[in-house]
Amino acid sequence: MVWGATGCGTNGNDYNPPGANARVGPVLIRYAHIAEPPDGPWQSGDDAPLYLWLFNQGERPDRLLGAETEIARSVDVVDADGTARGPVELPTGKLVELEKGRTHLVLNDLRQRVRGGDFVWVTLRFERAGEIALQVQSQIPTYVDDDVTGVPGLTSPSPGG
């Protein structure tokens, strides 16, 4: 198993995209994050989408077989409409975007509350590249609700917050 983590570069010219970034074998993992909670924290029992981009730099195709995490009952690979599907093909030299409106992962039946900004461990399993555990952040809400905060333009992570 390979352990991955997120981090910031020390050079001001480095570009560090949002989300967890890692590598397992020849597979690059970019922008891994749990979708922004829609109107407050994800609650226990909710299903939360997990998005990421994968790029296989290897000479042979690979497949994302699945994922697991202790904070959810299960993790499924689903189509854009939420229908469970099988593994995700990772051809060589092609970007595969697992995101809203496309195939992506879903953390089913969360076992705990997950707020925007929280980090959770998720293990991804690949057919050839193996496994990697990475710390994935729940996206920090970006919406503005002037009525809740009372201050124009101040972001509120949840109603009443």
C-alpha cells in the first residue's frame, strides 16, 4: 500500500490545484475531493459524491476497481445518473475525469457528519498500480448567504453558522 497526502509547495511559482494529489505506480491522481455540501454539512446517512481526475502514464492500461473509507458504509463507482457500475478503464496517456455529470465515486451512508473543510481517509484500488490511501478534503462551501451572516459577501458554511 502507498500512502498519499496533500500539501503546498514552497516555491511561490508552484501551482497546487485544490484537492488531494498523489501518484500510485504510473497513475496520477488529481483534484480528489468530496463534493461541496449542498446546504450545510453532510449528515450521517447521507451519500456524498467524491470527484477526482486520473491519468495513466504507464505503458499498459489499468482500471480503478473501487475505493473504501471508514466514514461510509460503502463506496460505489456510479454513472452520471447515480447507477452503480463496474471498474473505470484507465487507458494509457488519457485523462479520465470522475466528476459531476460523469462517472464518479459516491460515499454511501456516511457514518458521521462531514463539514466543508473536513479531511477523511479514502483508499483507492487499482488493478495494476495497487492501492493508495489519501487524505481527501470535503470541499469548503463557496456560496454566500448575506441573510445568514448579516455581513455582505461573508461566506457561511451552513445556515445559522
